[in-house]
Amino acid sequence: MILFALILLTTPPVICIDPGHPSEVGPGTRGKKITEIQAAWKVGLALRTQLEQRGYRVVMTKGKPLEKVTNKLRAEIANAARATLMLRLHCDYAPGETGCGTFIATQQGTDGKFRGPSPGVLSEVGKLGPLFHAAMSAELKGFLRDRGQHPDSQSAVGSKHGALIGSIHCKMPSILVEMCVLNSAGDEAFITGKKGQAIMVKALAAGVQATIPLRGKLPQIDGDKVGKKSGDIIGGGKRGR
């Protein structure tokens, strides 16, 4: 029993990275130099490497950029991996807007006859979402405008279902990150360049670490103790996810 407890306490958490699109919703948006699929895939791969180097276990929802995976299946992949957190990477199309924002489920939604996420997951993501957003935004300060964190029911798909389909089927907290606004020339230049992508990866990793910290040293068996603010409301970017 002691050995089993030690294994549970010291096994690194699993983070599911979901480089969004293509899905049943569509291929995503595009800028003049990069598509949403390309941006999410490049950042997703680099983030996987970064998280693994920090000690996390990582699972991806797809194996190649243009692989079409439904939002329900993406959640099921995270569930099957028993992920602690699902991180969904997207880029927005929002005329007149710039910056990076996040979306989380704040209420249950329905997909067919299925209703979710569970009250427990809603409670957990309500606690973890702000931690993630604050840590991520702190790293992006001076590079991208903070667009804040918002209910995913404000998205196009979420407004029809009560929550994003990916959130509805998740058995763990799910955070969707709109990394930038691709119809903004400045945002596109940021996410297209290697420096910008590296900054985004660092920011996302900081968010993960603030939300799901790695466990420290092995607990002692002899009784010793085991060892940013939200930004402005997003406007005009109600897209399908």
C-alpha cells in the first residue's frame, strides 16, 4: 500500500495538448502568412517538448497537422489518457481586436442527450482557469494584449450548446486559448516568427505549471511532512470551436 501511494504521489501528471482544427466545425481561420492549423500545430509540438522537459507526461489529440478529429473525440482522447488538464490551442478571427484570451466552461451544456461537464469539473476549472490565465498573461505582457478569460458559452458553438462540445465531454478541466488574432497584422507577425512562438510556448508552460504543479520529492515514510488580472472583454470573436 505504501509503495502504491508513493507511485500515485510521484507519477507526473498528464497534460493533453489539443492543437485545434480541423474538426467538424471547420478548418479554422487563417492570416496572410500562416493558418490557425499551422500556428496551433507548431506551438503544440514545441509545448509538448517544453512540458516533457519539465517533467510532465503529454498526450496529443492528433498526430499530424491536417488530421481531422471531432471535438468529442478530442475530449475522449484526454479522458482515456486520464489527463489532469486539457489545453486547447486556437487562433481567433476578430475584426478590430488583438491579443490573447482564454475560455473555460462555467456551466453545463448538452451535446445530443449528453450533458456535461460534471459539477466537479466545473468547480475545478473555475479554480484553475484564473490561475492559468494569470500566469500565461504575465509571460505575454509587453508582447500581446490580454483579452481576458471568459465563459466558453460566449463562443459560437458554446452559445448553441451551453458550453463548447470539447468541454461538455471532458472529465477534467479544459482551457481553450485563443493565442492571437490572425487578422491582426501585429498578432500574425508575432505567432509566425520563431521568437513569438517561443514566447507563447513559455507562457503556456507557465500557465500549466501554475495550474498543475509537479510534485516534489518523495514523501517521507517516517511521519515527516510530504515534502494576472483578466483583461478586456473579447469582442467580435465568436467563432466555432
